[in-house]
Amino acid sequence: MKIEVRRRDIIKPSSPTPQSLRTYNFSIVDQLSVNVKIPYVRFYDSPGSSRDYNGVVDELKKSLSQTLSLMYPLAGRIKEDRSSIECNDQGVEFIEGDVAESLSSFLENPDFEMIREMVPCNPFTGAFEPNPDGRVLVIQVNRFSCGGISVGLIMSHAIGDGASISVFANTWARINRGCAVVDDGGFIFDASKIFPPVKNTADLDQFARVARGAAESQEKYVVRRFYIPASAIDQLREQLRLISHYRPSRAEALIAVVWDAVIAANQKRHKGRINLHVLTSILNLRNRMEPPFPENCLGNNTYGATVHWNQPTEGNPSRHALALKFRDAIRGVNDEAARRRYGKGGFLHTALPIMSEIIKHEGSKKNMYCLYTSSLLGMQVYAADFGWGKPRWAVNAQVMKDSVVFMEGRFGGVDLWMGLPEELMNIVMKNPQFVEFVSAGFSKSKL
């Protein structure tokens, strides 16, 4: 599949940003994410034969311009010292491409590498960019041969986590439909006052280099997608409730299934030499703070909750034991924990100078395996209706090694994306309990 780029434009805010708002300060969490880009793509059926495609694109550009006036940091540039965004209205690159294939044909058997072609810039040599160019957001709209459309974007993680990217897309779509959007000040929130940035960027550079090296491991890995119907997830949650006497959330239940299978596969792969299994799950902090952060605010407002399973002392895990352990960990993520980690004098401020050495040390251990999970459930990824109907499919186009991403699927189910070393993935796919669960859905589906 080939995408032919036929036009590039710069879209600027429809109204200038006032001088008093020209600086958007980063928090320490934002600074740690400044080298990372997040790609998303949504696929839509044709707007209809009665609508001229060029007119559809012109509408998108106009509504994007209006959206950028509300979310003005997105049209700015990250300053060289990585402490803030200069909200200078330089604008967002808007790329138009043509795909020599029908949307239905593409979605019949979507390949992950093909999906990555649907987003702009495509910085997928690794998770980290060693020298980010300062742009905050780039948009790419592709037209399929049948008239279907994909709307892809790539955003700096420093200004947008999964929640804020959904807010941006849904706001843009709402404006494109002609609906009113009230700017109550909730889009822009200064988290730097609560989680102040670090001034010594040399520490950030060292941390980014080590993290980038880990992300660009030479070990070959594969990405697989599974669609789990809502009925299968409900059945799993009920099974865990009968054992644990509480009904886990969808994320808790799914993480228990996946982590259980990965632990068993690692034990088999390494012949029992893996003693410590670590799971880190990225959580939304907005409603966990006191007072809560605005629900629709931009920013990288996340917290990594970490859970450990020690094989020698705890034995072989069960799904309900892993679900309970994960539940206890996320219950501890609150305002106090966030301030203790990110606040002035908090753990990150004191530990950042030595974190690179910690990462090197931990990464060199052969008796530990880390799995990273991110849940985008409940984030309304299918709410972005630009006036042509809701997306046929929505994808986070970045699944790295040793990671799992949960996204809302169509019809109430969940898309489960796994990126694992090839050998480990092969063992997981032979796990009878895991295969029995995921076979309730299907790994390759017509959408």
C-alpha cells in the first residue's frame, strides 16, 4: 500500500493568542515526555457522493483553525529549554494524502505497519525522538479510493496524553459539525504549579537517552490485535467476582488475563529464571487530584501505578490474585501519591539525577521482566463525528515492545493490542487459557 501526499498546508488559529497567554509551562511529567510522540488514526466511511471531497477538507481546515484558538498551545512550538511551549500561533501542518485502495479492503485485514502509514511524520524508529523539532501537533487526512477517509494525528506527549487527545479530536469534530463549544477555561490548565518542572535539562537528556535505548532494543518484537466482545469480558468479570467477592473493572479483568499469560510465558521461555515480574499501568490523574484537574484539560496528567509479582515467594499467580494486586495498586493512586512523586521536593525531583543509573541497573537484570500497560477505555474515542458519522475504527498507532494497550472497540467490545518479543508472543499464543479467552473474539476481523 502506498500513500501519495498531494498537499501540505499550515493551519493557524482563527484568532491570535493574547500576549498574556503566550507561554504554556510544562510540569515535570510533561518534561519527561517531551521526546515522545503519540499517533492516533480514525477511519470513516465516505461523507457521501453528494459532498465534494475538497469541500470536506476545507471544512476540516476551518474547524481546525477554530479549535486551535481554544487549544492554542497546540499551534505553538516547544522551547529549546523544554520548560514550556511558546504559544506563537505558528500553526499546525495539515497533510493531505491519497490511498490507492478501498477502506473496506484495507480494514479487512489491517496490518500494523500499514496503519502507521496513516499518521504523519511516522517517527517509528523508536518511541523516543532524540531531537524533537518543537512541533506539537501534525494532522494527516487520507482519502481512500472509495471515498472513505482516515484522520490521523501525531501529538507531543508533553502536551497530550490519551485523554487530552480524545478531547482535542472530539472538540474539533464537534466544531466541524457546527455545534457550539463553550470555552470555560478547562482546556488549558497549569499543572506546573502543582508539579513544578526541573531546571537541569542535562538530567532529562540522560534519562531520555537511556529510555530511548531501552525502547530501541534490537530484539525483534511483533504486534498483535485481539477484539474481545463485551459478553466475553462480562463473563470474565463475573468469574473473578465469584472467586474474589468483588467485581473487577474491565481494565482490571483484562490486565489479569494478559499478565497471567505473560508471566507463564516468561517462566517457560527463561526456564524459571525470571523471579520478579513488574507491571506498570498508566492511569489518568485528573479525577484523582484534590481538587480534581479539569476533565478536558490538555497535558500529560498521568501516573504510572506499579505492581510486582515475586515468583519465589508468591508462587505461580492466578488471575484473581493478579486482579486483586492490581486493584490495590490503583486504589493507592491519589492526590497524596501524586504530590509525593511529582511535587516540589518529591521523588522524581530528587531521584532524576540517578534515575538513568537505576534504569541501566534494573535493565541489566536477567531475573526481571517489565510489562507496560495503558488503558484508553472510557475515553470516547468513537465520539469524534465530523458530520459523516462516527469512526468505523479508531487506533493508537504506537504499540511498543513489552507493552499492552486497551482501546474501546466497536459494539461495546475492547481492542487488545500486544507488543511482545516474537518468541514470547509465540508462547503466549499457545497458552490454552489465554487462547480460550481471546478466541471469544477474533485476532483478525472485518470491520
